[in-house]
Amino acid sequence: MAAIAESPAVGTTHGGPYGGRIVLSLTLRGVLVAVYGGVLLAGAASSMLAVFGRQTVAIPLLTLLFLLFGPGAAVGWLLPGFDPAVRLLTGLFAGAVLDCVVAESMLALRMWSVRGGIAMVLLSTAALLTAGAVARVRGGAIRAGG
Amino acid sequence: MTAPAGGPAVAAATPATTVASVADVPPPTVPETARGLRPGTVGSAALWALGVLLLAVYLVSMGTVTGADLNAMTGLGLVSALPAAAMIAVCGIAVLFVLSLNLRVVRPALLLFLLLATVLCLHGAAALVESEPRFSTAYLHLGFVDYIARTGHTLPQYDARWGWPGFFAVAAFLFQAGGVHNPLPVLQWSQVASQLLCLASLAVILRAIDISSRGRWLALWFFVVGSWIGQDYFSPQAFTYLLYLFFLAVLLGWFRKGGGPGTGELPARGARTGERAVLLFVLLGTFLVAVASHQLTPFVMIAATALLHLCRRSLLGIWFPVLMTVAAAAWLSYLGESYWSGHLSELFGGLGQITGNINSGVTDRVSGDPTHQDVLYLRVLLSAAWFGLAVLGLWRRRRRAIRDRVLPVLAFMPFFTLGMQSYGGEIALRLFLFSLPGVCVLAACAFYPDAAEGARRPGRAATAVLAVAAVLAVSGFGIARYGNETFERVTGGEITAMQYVYAHDTPADTVVYVGGAEFPLNTQDTERVGYQPMPSPTDPAAAPVDPRDDSAFVAALRSYGPQSYLIITQEEGADLEFNNGYPADWYAEARAALGADPRLKQVVDTPDAGLYALAAPVAGKVQVPDVGAIGPVITRTPWTATGVVLLAILFPLLLGRELMRIHRDGRVAAAGRYREWMFAVPAALLVLGFLAVVVSRFLYFANQ
């Protein structure tokens, strides 16, 4: 339990909206981020294999995890100024929204294809990551230039 | 506690630097006790221990509930089948929450634990004791998902819900991609998961409101005990309700302006232009998905956005709700065409019938078994009590010179839905559902009306009153939420009977049923299995009142030809008993009579359900259900193409306009007023032109 501490609001004016914070230790936070990143990478790799028709026991599960959390993580990356919890929530919903837009588009255009849908989600995630990278490089260049 | 997406952990883990200080008048220093502990540590440890103990008691006693207990349910529903220990434990958790709330020091981890325990106890009750997920409509939605996954099409003439298939499409996509062959566990726990996601969004919404941290926690807890409507099962409404709360969280979190002392809201947070642009796309995407998934939710979103703009609480311009209206109208006119083109009068018949909608919402649902009638009246009373508390909260805030604008919009804006839609009586329930995010906060303000700065800890008398209110709210929830469980529950026997039907549906089957179709129908093979109520021109339940007279059943099976089955289930019997005044032993008598009839053979025999077919083959053709043409279908009228062109111009135009506003941080310089008009006049003409196309399409079909 040493990794999780509670910091109540007594004696401080920075108690947060809920009267205190639940603080994770740096080590635990690092482990969580590493696990999250690792699962997303494995999910992206599985999704690519699924697009090319490969099927094993783990591929559908990892693909599902990628569809649920991958695009959202990319959206979260586009919001560097927000706290992690809000980025996670926004990412979760943004990911669901992207999945739904892809699925609904395939249905409305009568082009239903699960593999095609996974490919579209992968491409959209790559596009979001590229946009984020470009924004960061430009932001860095602007800051460096004063 | 470590689950980052779980409920208020989201907000609890927020770095304090992003928001204004909202600590409840803490003492200036932390006095240490003689033993070196922070004040209240012993009390907090005792509350933790009691909380864990009560949760354990609840879970263990729920484990003792058997199928026989569930079969013995009375008109009060699930509550009548649960052990007293479970109910005492859940009321005890409610009291513990109130005591924890009024500790000298706010303990977020303890409050979070008790909040999550309340979610599990209240919203997981059915999942804990029932062997199969509830309830029959969720299975119907699984059938829609199954059809999309197998065919990649919709069936717009089969059911109105097919006109808004976004939720079914994404579920089919995720189930197929994830290799989910048995989605029943998803159904079983969808209510708990949905509640947790709602709480996460609500926690973010509450960060915009100027209220004490105790008030915030109470608002979250009130949301959990106020969600008795039961629209959180596997359904488009549950999905779009989540989207609605997330939409509000983004709107109030990053597209709000104003706020500060006396306004009821905290000062608006800043965000970088790029980040706000990303959030604008997320906001619009969320809305569009709601448009594609549900008939009603998008209009509540539009109303919320427009009213917040009119109250000068939104950074978004008036053109954003206009863009939303155009998108919703476009979907209704084009992709929702199959729904309204056949029954225009039905669609618009509901407009303006406010009293009729309320009356049918209350009285039509109140008939049959007297105990069950009490449940239905309790629902009405409970809604009124929650709205009453909200009004009291608003009044107490005004007495403290806090002029709320956002909260009244959230709580009372959904009343406009009473005047629209052809949901009939159900609209009254939806109204409460959409009001709840505002109502739960205002109800919390009735007990904690103070603003964040200078909030006081309530005295013992106030704590006692709140504890009584909490126990009443939990008891009311149990009866209102699970009061229909006698006929809404799904049993293993019903699923076994329907599995037999699906296994023998080549080329097609017809299933004859009685009552209000309270069994898991249409879980798969939509285009091969037809469902027919017992034919009767007068009796809505259409079952013979004397269960020993089964000749009507035999005649019905003969009339539907080969491969037709009669299903009789315990839940149908309960439905007839509680809603139509049939005798309590109707089900048992009917099963006995049907089992003894030589003209019938029983192909599935379980204690909860029986499936019957004719013993001797009947001549004729197998009836294949008429599911209509596959969709989506868009009929070309003379103005249809013009509408598409106008939409293609309007959408980027209005979106670009909003992006420009974000770039300028919502400011329109005085010198820019002239340019504002230069935009407004042509944009308004284009919008009017598009709406004219929508009207022309309605008229085209009305004249057909």
C-alpha cells in the first residue's frame, strides 16, 4: 500500500475538487504506463496481423484492446496540457467515437468488412499520431525560436 | 483505487494546480493528537472496517439467494426475494457514506470505496443473484447486432431502431474483431460498467461547479441512487446517455466561459488553441455518433448547447448548435427515412401532446396487481421527490447569493422533451433520466449549498437528516428499479427454448407468444424467425383467461402453418398476473393443460418455460417473416441532391467558423461586427434552404 497514498485536504489550500488526492508513487506510475504502452503496441501488431487474415487465440483479444484503447491513446497524446485522468477518459470516449464512425460508415455505404474496419482504425490512429508529432515538433521549434 | 478510469478516481487523481482551491474550510494547521495521528484517523479506520464488513455481508447474503427465492417474488419485485441481511447491509453502507462525508477531514479514498460499493450493491444486484442477464429488450438488441455481423446490412422496415443503428454497428464490429462469441457476460455486467463510466464523466462535470468537495461527493452518490430508471442495459439509450454525459463534461470543462464567486461555477479553465480544436472535433464526433445511434439524445444535446450559449456560459457560438441541428435533421431526413416515410402522422402525432404524454406515462402504466400498482406510483413519487430536492437546493443556493445558471439548465432543460417525440408515456421516464445529472447536483446542494470557498461542515442534526434521506433513497431505488423484476427477469429455461427455435429455423419458424413479449426474443436469425402474439381483437394480453382451455393455442399454431411453436414462460405468466389481473397460478395451470393435450407435443420442457409444437404435421407453406428491404434506403426526391450539396457546403462552413472562434478565444472584436453579419446572412440562407429541403422530403412522402 506504500505505493498508493491519500493526501487529504487538511491544512492545505490545494486539496483539489474532491478534498484530496489519491497519489500513486512514481514507480507504480511507471509500471502502469509501461504495461499500458506494451499492451497497446501488442494490440497494434495484432490488429495488423488481423487485417492480413492471421488468426490465433491472442490476436482477437489484443485487437479488441487496441480498438478500445489505441485510438484514444493517440487522442490523449494530442492533449499534453491535460491531467492524465482526463486524457484517459477523453481518449476512451474518442476511441469509441472513432470505432463507431468507422462501423457506421461501413454499414451506411454497404461496405461491411471487419478487416477493413480494423485497417481504417489503424490508419486513423497513425494519422492522429503523425498530427501529434508534427504539432509537438512545431511547438518545440516555436518555443526554441522564442 | 488504482483503476484510473474508474469513477471519481478520475477526478480524485487530478493535480490540484489545474483547478481553483475547493477545500472545505480546513483548520489552518494540522493539530496532531497525543499518539501522533492526524485527527479523525481512528474514526476513518473504523468506517473503513465497517464498510468492508457490510460489503462482505451483502455479497455473502446475496450468494444465498436461490432460483426458488426468485420464483417466489411478489409484486414488489426483486426486493421481495432478497435476504434481510443484504438490505440492512446496503442501507448501512448508505449511512456509512453520510458519516464519512461529515468527517472532520474529507477522505477521498474512503468515500470512493463506499461510492463504488454502492454502485455494486445497487446496480449489480440482479447480476449477482440471477443466472442470466436481464432483460428481454437487451436480447432483442443482440439480435440486431447478430444481423449486422452476419450480413453487413440493416433492416429499416423491420423496426424503428434500425434507422439509428450506430450502437448496433459498433457492437457488431467490436464483437467480430474481438472474437466475442458469447456476449452474455457483457449484458450481465453492462449496468455496473455503464454506471461507472457515467460517474467518471459526472466527476469531470462537477469540477466546473462551485460547490464544496462534500457536496461533490454527495452529488456523485445521489446520481448512483437516483439512477433507478433502468435505461443502462445493453441499449442505444445507455450508450448515448454515456455520450451525453461525456459531451457535457467536455462542454463544461473546456468550452465554458464566465464563472467565479457568486455565479455557481468555478472560473473557466484555459486550454491551448490546438488542444481546444482537438476537443471540438471530439465534441462534434461524440454528437454525430449520438445522432447515428438514438432518436432523442441528440436533441437533448442540442438543447443543452443552445441554452448554455443563451445563458452566456458557452465559448461556442450560436452557429455550433445550428450545425448540430442541421446534422440531426439531415440524419432524420435521409438515413432515418424508412422510419418516418411509412408513418408520418405517428411521428408528429406526439408533438405538443404534453398532458397526454404525462398522463399516459403515469396512468397507462398503472394497472393490474395492486402491489405492483404501488410500485408504479412510487416511481412517480420518487421522481417528484428528486425534483423537489433539486428545487430546494436551488433555493438554498440563492439564499447564499449564488446565482446558478449551468445547474438549472442541466436539471430543467429536458422538460422540453415532454412536448415532442412519439415515445408515448415512456417520455416521462426519459425526461427524468436526462435531468438526473443536474438534479443530483442540485439535490446535493439542498444539503451542502455552500460554494467551495468558505464551505462549512454540517452539524449533527443535518447529518442525521441526510442519513435518513439516504436510507429512504436507497429503499426507493430498490423498489423502483427492480419492481418489474417478476416479469423482466430472463431465465435459463427461456433461453433453452429459444435456442431450440434457432436450431430448427431452416427455412423459417414462427413463435407464438402471450402477454407483452417478456421473453428473450430475436436474439439471432431475425430474417428467419417470426414472432406472433396470440390473435385476439379485444384482449391486449390475448391469452385465454381460463388456462385449461387450450384450444385457442392449438388453433393459433394451425393458422401459422408448419414450423410454428408456442412458447409459454413463467415471466409471461407473471406479466399477465401483474399487468392484466390474471390468476397467480395461470402459468402452472396452462403448462399442465398444454402438457396433457394429445394434439400438442412439448419440444422443450424446463421449469421456467415450455415450447410446444403440433403433434400432427399441418399442411401448408412455412411462413417466412417479412423483414422488408435491406437498408439504408434513401429515396431520391426532386430536392434530395440539392440537400446533399447544401449539406456539403454548410458542414465545413459552420465547423470552420467555430474553429476560427476558438482561434480568437471566443472573442468577436467590435470592429468585426460588420464581418459577422457578412457571415450570418448567407449562412442563415443556406441553413433555411437545407431545412426547406428536409420539409420538402416530408411533403413528398406525405403526398405519396
